[in-house]
Amino acid sequence: MCFTGKMAAGVVANRAGRKLLELLDEFAERHKGTLGDAAAERAGALEAAEAAAAEASHAANVARGSVIAQANVLQVAGAYEKRVLELRATPGDLGFGNKAPPPLAGDLKSTLYAGVRSLLMRDPWEIAGGGNNVYYLARGIRADAHRLFADAIEYLRPKVLGFQEEAARELDVLRALYGSSSASPEARAVAESWIKPGGVSDYLRKAFVDAGGLLPERKTWRLPNPTLDDAKVLAFGRERAKQFWRERVDRADMLDFATGKPLSDARFEELLDQAYSGFENGWQDGPPSAAITGRRMLANQRDFSRFFAWKDADGWMQVAEAMGAHASVFETMMGHIRGMANDTAMMRVLGPNPEGTKKFILNLFDREPSRLHVNAGAEDAASLRKATTANRKIASQVARDRKQFEDLYADVTGLNQIPVNQTMANALGDMRGWLAASQLGQAIVASFSDLGTLTMTARMNGLPAMSIISRAVQMAGEKGSEIQAAQMGVVADSLAHAAGHHDRLMGETIRSGIAGKLAQGVIRASGLRKWTALLRASFAQELMAKIARDKVLPFAELAPAFRESLSRYGIDAPAWEKLKGVQDFEPRPGAPFTRPADVAAVDRDLSEKIARMMNTEMDYAVIEHDPLARTILVGDTRPGTIKGEAWRAVALYKSFPLSFITLHGARAVARGWDGSRLSHAALTFILMSLFGVVSMQTKEIGAGRDPLSLDPTNQHGIQAWGRAIMQGGGLGTFGDMLFVDKTKYGNSWIATAAGPQFAAAESVVMDFAMKNIQLAMKGQQTHLLGDALYVGQRFIPGETLPAFKLAFQRAVLDQAALMLDDRARQRFSHIQQQAQQDWGQRYWWQPGRTEARRSPDLNTMFGGR
């Protein structure tokens, strides 16, 4: 029977058969000129069969991996439910309740969401055990890549608070990647660490392939294609764009996705056409391979960035400058590391087709209400109504859980970060960046409470808190300490931060435009980013040092807190014994560290558990962003939509305090009414409140006022303690609002709660425009210049930096007000009277004066004058 006959008879599937016939025709055409018609057909048939066999083998592997991933989902969900049932049956320590987390304590509560959530991120209830999750596995892979590339990151990263990009060095490295002999030795070293066997890109490719991805090795591969801007590509038009690419590609190095062999001319032109069509249809990563439509399986997607092979460094740069979203080699490298790490983690946890596994999980949610349904048990109306009510509650809870899972999936995969309307997303993102640049200068002062969370997290993990803090202080005085931390295996996001990184205070991507760079620069200038990175690195290093010191001990002899911490991450006695065979990293004699990378040589699974423990506890110690908090704030909404931008406006600056709740709040009740955990939470609360006092009083002195009274016997003291508690939890703005109707900027409660963007709009519209319009309509004197100054000073980038704020306010802004506004002296007097009335405060450096008349009166903290 001929091949088409087999297709007609159903022996060969039509879709697969058509694809194989296309390959046969293409291969026959390729060989026809050299072998003749008959020989060409035979050669084409052999190549087509080889390609089909390879594709069938990969498809079988993908199918097998998907089945395994789905089986793992069932296993994880089942084990989670079993453990929750055990906790429900265990009485609480305080004589009431049980040990299950409150949201899971009821008998009819579904545990499905909590179980499958642990595949995406850390389990807030600490029940899931030692299994991998996408978020922290990706961070571990990224950290390992940063470790291999640490010196290059330091060489290429933007300097001078992120404003000075190393464009000359980047171009030099690009030319070194393409083999230029004129490249500097430093650039050649960077290129070597990127492309050599065992280097960064090789490590990432192998990890991707090991996870089930399809990414053949290319000896001549150098760098991902520039990230192309759809609008720029489409502006060229189809034929001009194709000619632009055609003139710059290395034809001999262009490979066919299906065969891994050089492209025929006809096939090359076909794929060029598909490449352009891809941008018309909105594909971001480049052209799909032949005959594939819609969203491709993740296992097959990484070949997109390798489709074009450019002749030389100039070709790559010309494409980047003419069509790219950016032309930064460093940003391209960092984006490749992040993207490969995320994709690899997704496949490791959710299989080679994560979207398919997601659909499988959603199907489990759809079946959950019937699995948990309640029977009436009797035929009377009351019993039926009771069972109906219970079943509706179950269905309602499962529906909420299903939506939360979809939202979390969108966040962890980055789907909720892809703009719909790029212009709107850029404009409003830039507005948030500008507000951050003008409002976050004092964030370093607010971060004093980090020492509270660090101390209590260290205590819970059996680590010496003072050693961690002293190590961080020592690192702050050492040049290159952040690079050394990266070499230890601590993710170097603070250094690799280019255009797309979640900032701990903004809680979203800071864009690479001028507003984003200003925000980044101000946060760096305040010292917050470096101090945060050093505290986190110090915590991680202390954990690695602790493992190195204690691994000679039997597991049973470890300190209880440390042993319990290891057990939470699935590290038991047999796993602990394996660490004795690990060769430690010793940067200087007598200072050994057991890095996850060192453990990987003995046991990869154990290495990943240690990395997950290190990275997760690091987040508890020094809070940054948290997927669960971001999901609560923005859900699956996307930038560049009205709903998405509205939620991002509301969420601005709220990610940090909400992360505190989802981290430490959840940990406190993770074992229900557990006395030890609740006491740990109480100590954390007390310690953070005390550091909140320090932050609050530092801010008061920095604003030119005496410290607030802390006397709890009077109203002002009670108010001050309320502010301190709020400040310690990262809610400083709301602490300011606790006992007054307006914030310090004059915004209403509603505008402040809605977010800084709404508050800024209210300031401009109400405090400047509407006020003066109303005065003019009444025929009264307007104060355009004065009001413009008072509103405008709130939006000066860097104006809130502690070392700059007060002197700039008194010497520049106040003096400008005296010149431009005849109400200035009355306004300064009102400010002082308001401070006295609301808080019993006086100014040690009075508004309007260029010099302070006295020093701050610290006795006011204790009720003195």
C-alpha cells in the first residue's frame, strides 16, 4: 500500500502523514540537483524518516513526561490532604482547636488548592515537605548561573547607581563572542565564561534538556537573538524586514528546527516569511516551527531565540538597534538566564507541557465539589436544606480556590506581566517609577524592621542572629562583597538588575526608561538595595557555614531548632549523612561553607533541598516580594489594561507589608493553635515594633522635629506607639494616618488607600488646579506659583533621601516659598502649630530658617521638654 493509501485507510494519522509528506518533498528537492530524481527521492525519504523518528521520539518523551507530571500532581495533592487530616485530628496546644492551619481546619474544607499551590511556590502552611516548587527551583538555577558568571556580571553591570551602562564593554564582549581578535582580554574572558563547555549558556541548555526540553547543541551559538519590538518590525514591512534579516544572517549556520540540519533556500524563505507573520500575530519570541499554530509546548519553545544566526557582532547590534526592544548585551544575557531558569523549573515541576498540566489541575478543581459533597442522611426537608447549604459552601470555596490557582499560575509564569497596551503600560509604569524616585528615599530608614524579622527567623532556624548581622556589617565595608556572595551561590539579582526585576517596595517591574532608572538610582543611593542584598547574603552564608560546621554530627545530635528546620525541607537523617562526603568551599583557611553547588556533585536532590531552604528562609529573614502577596494584589490582570493598571496603582508600596503577612503571619498559625509558634509570632511583633520606634523617631528627627513622646500614659504617647507598630510592619504611611484625617501630604484617606498614583492625581487636581480655578471664579487672588511649588516639591526625584532631605527643604524649597508665596510665613507657622496640636512636638529646625537654632531634644521621647 502506498503512503497516501495508508493515510486514506487510517493506518497513518492524517496530520502526521501530511507533515511527513512535506518533509519528503522538501528533502527530495534539496538533493535533486546532485543525485537525480530517483536518488533524491531515496535520500529525501531517509532524511524524512530520520526526522520523523526523532520527532516521534521527542513527542513520546513529552507525553511520558506529561503523564509523570500529572501523576505527581495527584501524589502531592493526596499527601497534602492526608497530612492535613492528621493535623485536624491533633488537638491544639492551648486546650482548644486543632493543629491544622485555620483556613484548612474545618472538616469540609478542600485542601486541593493548598496542595497544588505548593508546586508553584513555597507552602505558607509548611505542610508540603521537601518537594520542588517552580518559584524557588527557578531561583536556585538562576543562582547557580550567577555563580558561574559572577565576575562577568560585575564587569558588565551598570555603574553609578545604575545610570552608567557599560555600552563600550558590552560591544567589546559581543565582538569577543564572535571571535574578534581586537577584543580586550577582559571581554574575551567574559565571552569564554558564557559560551565555553560547562559555562553559563551550556549549563542552562543542559538543564533545560534534562528537564525534557528540545534544544539541540549548536557549537557556534553565541547569544540569544535580540528581543524584537513588534511595532518596529512591522514598521519595516514584510519585504524590507525579510531583506534586512537576509542580509545579516549566516546562512550556513541557519538550521531547520525539524532536522537540525542547514536550511534549503526554499525552506529558509518559508521560515523568514513565518518569522514576519509571527510578529503580525503577536509572537514575542520569534517564529514558530513549521505547521505549528497557537501556543507551543514549553519543551519546544526555546529554539525560538536561536532561529536567526547572525554573521557577526555588527549584524546582531544592527538588528537590536533597528528592531530591538533594547540593544544591551548585558540585559540580553541576564534575560536569557532568567528565562531559561524559569522555563526549566516549570518543566521540572509541571512537566514538558505545563499548560497541559495546568488544565489537568483545573479539571481536578471542577471535580472537587462532587468529591467532597455532603449527603443529607435523611429525607426530611431540614436535612436536605442543611446538606444543600453545605454543598454550596464547598462549591463556592472550590471556585475561589480555582481562581486563586489561576492567578498564582499567571504570576509565577509571568503571564500577568505581559502588557496588553504597551503605550498605556509604559506611561503608567513610568508614573509609578517617578513616584518611587520622589518618595522612597527614606526607605532605608523604614527597613530597620528587617533586623527584627532576621533575628526571629534566625532563631527559628537555630542560627546565631548577631553573627549574621555582624557578617553583614563586615561585608558592607568590603569591596566586591556582593560578587563574593554570588560566587557562594546566592542569587545576584541586586547586581544583575537591569530592566526587569521586582523591587521589594514597588512590588512590580521597574522599567528601563528614565523614570525607572531614577527610581532604581534613588533606592540604590539610599543604600537600601545593597543593605538588603548584604543581609540576605549574610543569612545564606551563615546557613552554609552552619551546615559545614555541624555535618560531622549525627542528625539526632543537631540543635532541635536546626534539625526541625532541615526536616521542614525534607532533609532527614539519611540525607544528612550524605553531606559528610561533600567537598566544602573554603575561600580562606578555616572558613568552610557547604554550598548547594558543592552538594550537587554528591546528590542533586539534596542540593536543591538545601538551596530551597536557604532561599526560602532568606525571604522570611529579609522580606522582599512574594508571589502570593502579588497575586492577592493584582491577580491575573495585565499591564496596559484599565483593570490591570488600576490594581497596580492600588498595589504600589503595599507588596512589602502584605508579604509580611503571607510569610510571618501564615507561619504563626501554620500549626493552628500551637503555643510555640504563636509565641514566636508575638516576639517577632514586639521586636519589629521596637525597630519601628527607631525608624519612626529617625524620620521625625530627619524632618526637623523633636522625637515623639513615647509616654504610654498620655494620648500623644499612645498615638506614637500606634505609629511605631504600623511602621514596624511596613505600613508607615498608614501609621501617619492613624489619628488624623489627612496624610502629611494633605491627601484624603480614600486617595491614600487607593495608592500613590491616585494621591498624586488628587494633589495636582485639587491642591493646585481646582483650588486656583475656584479662587479665580470668585474674583479672589490666586496663588499659582506658591501652590505649584508645594505640589511640585512632592515629585522631585531624590528629595526624600535622608542625607539630602532636610537641608534641601530648608535651604532651597522653603526659601523659594518665601520668594514666591506671600502666604509662606503663615503656612510655616501653621505647620508648627499643627505638629504641636497633633503630637505635642516642636521643631528643632524650624521651617523657613536656613540654619537650625538647636539640636534635637531627645528628652521628649520620655515626656520631657
